[in-house]
Amino acid sequence: MGCSDMSIFHELNHVKLNLSEFEEEPLSAFEQKRILKHVKKEISQRKHKKNWLRVGISIAAICILSVPLVFDKATIAGMPFVGEVIEKYINPNEDLNYSSYKTVVGETAENRFGKLTLNEVMMDDQRLFLSSTFEPAKNVHFDYQSHITPTVKINGKSYTIVGSQSIQLNDSMFTIYNDIELSQAIETENLQIQIVFDKLNFDKKIEQPWTYNVTVSQAQLLKEKKVHELNKTIELSNGDIVNINKVVSTPISTTVYYDLSKSKSENIYFNIQMESGAIEHFHSAYTSNKAGDLSYVRFDGLDLVDKPYFLTLSDFEGHSLYETPIPIN
């Protein structure tokens, strides 16, 4: 496996210094937040394999490249090691920056399984992202195939459909990513969010869960979100009926919502065609022809700017189901 650039924090794991003459003091929550805000832009891109499912197995690998560094001893003694930023979960191969939409938390809780620091929280359209750093206790076995998942309440309403990914940073530290699906969009600017990490590997209940209560602003996200109401009903080449409700575009993603309740098949997906004719394929999807369910396909990292875009339909194997591209805007 090849190695790519690294953040300065991974390099510090290999620095050997005699710090016995210094008194170690824990960082305050404010200090942790301040340092996290400063260094999150410095966390560089890594090449790691990422295969993730909604509630399934996720695999990732991290490479480290050594470079010479010089730091003051007191700086090293007081500097916390942090995990990956949310952008690397969304797309590890692109230089994304969602600082305007994230809330830095930097709060640590501890139980018999170890220490868990909630680093960042970010809202998107009908989705919540979490980034945490986990330091397992000495007697706890944990690896990149292990998962820690939360129950989340947003403004008092519970959400439990959770995706998860664990990335090993070193022998005793992991980045924990979670994304939580919401049943509907939340339009209030300020959100009161309770995050209770209460499941290990999706089914083992944690008796003393890591718990956090945070206030998150999505004012900037709401300001930039675009909703394209289509409400268009079409008949496919196989006779199935699809109602395209809307396309929602944010700086983080674009999502197509549609109704398959009048279709026999659930094997119906949308892609987005650019003005040039290039096709953008979806990154995640949920399809159901059960009455009352709303299907969707999501394109992470795709923000529809002021250019013509079109929808195309196909089955999962890529066979076209509708000849004419459908204008979005």
C-alpha cells in the first residue's frame, strides 16, 4: 500500500522527548475547540480505501509518511491529537472545505470502553455528520472493522438510521465517522442536538454511553440551499410510473427525491447529466415502492451551480429507462 501526505499530528506520534520535567495539565473545552479550529484546515489528504454501507461494514486504511519537524517541548506536551475531518468521510480524494457549515465541539467523555472526543458536527439536507476520536481502554479490543454508533435527538425528535466508519490513526487512536439520516428536512437555523453513543458494533448496548449536548447552527447551509420543485410524473419504457418530487442542492450534496409507489419495480435510479453531456452517478440511494415511502439518490460533493442540469433514469445495471433528459433548472 502506498503512502500519501500526512498531518503533523501523526508525525508527533513518533517524536521521542523527555517530558518528565513538565507538569501535564488537561486542556479545557475552550482550549480544545480553539486548537481544533486552528488545525482542521491543516489535516492533509490521505489515500485510503473506503467502502461504506448505510448500516454495514466499512473498511479504511491510513498511511503515514515521516518528515522532519521541530517543535517547542511545551507545545508538544499541550497539543491534543485529533482525528480526520468530516470532509474526508464525504470524499477522501478531493480537497473539500466545509468550515462554514460545521460546528467544532472538542468535548471528551469517558467510560469503561475508553475516551471518546466529539470533534465536529455538520448538518446537510436531511442528514447529520459526526466526527469523533476514540481512544480505547487497554483491555478493549477495537479495530477498523469495529463500530460505535449513536442515538440522536434533534430538537427533541429521535433518529436512529446510522452509517458508520472507523479509521485507525495509530495503535491507540481511531477516527469514528457517523452519518444519520433524517426523515424530513429541518428548517430552523439553530438546532439542539443530543448525541448518545450507545451501541458497539450496531447491537451491543453500552450501559454508560458517551453523551453530548450541542447547539448547532445551520444558518449558512439554509441560506445557500436550493430547492427545485419538479412534481413531474413520467412513464418509463417498462410501463412503470415515477413521480419526481424535487431536487435539493446544498454546498455539500445534491439529492433527488422521488415516489415509486405506482411502480412495480424498485430498481429505478436517477443520475445527473451536465451541460457538456457528462454523467454524474449517485453515491448513495434508497428506493422503495411502498406507499408513503420516498425514494432518493444522493450525490455527495455535487453543488448545482447556475448552469443547465438534467436528470436521466436507469436501473442499477445502467440500462436506460427513459430516453429524454429531464431539466432540473
